[in-house]
Amino acid sequence: MINDEICKLREKLNQSIINGNDYSITYQISIELDDLIAKYYSTQIKISKNNKRNENTKELALSQ
């Protein structure tokens, strides 16, 4: 699941910082983490929109 991937990458980023790895490595991990977080929120927004659409459809059906 995407949450697990985010946690693993966050830990990898933290270790890179703690270990003092080369900046380019830490930066690349950071970019990957940002992309994954953006993907997560994009998915959450789609789910939220679908849920609202379903609720509106149910309300419309009940009102008729």
C-alpha cells in the first residue's frame, strides 16, 4: 500500500540525513518521497469526490 511505501521512503530519507550521505542522494530520495506523497493525496481527493458523488446520487434517489 502507498502508506507503507511512504513510511519506508521517509525512513530511508532520515537515514540518509543521519548518515551524512551525499546531498544528491538525499535530494533524490526527497524528490521520490514528495512524488509519492503527491500521488497519495491525489488518490485521496479522487476517493473523496467519488464518495460525495455517490452520496448525492443516493440523496437524489431518496427524494424522488
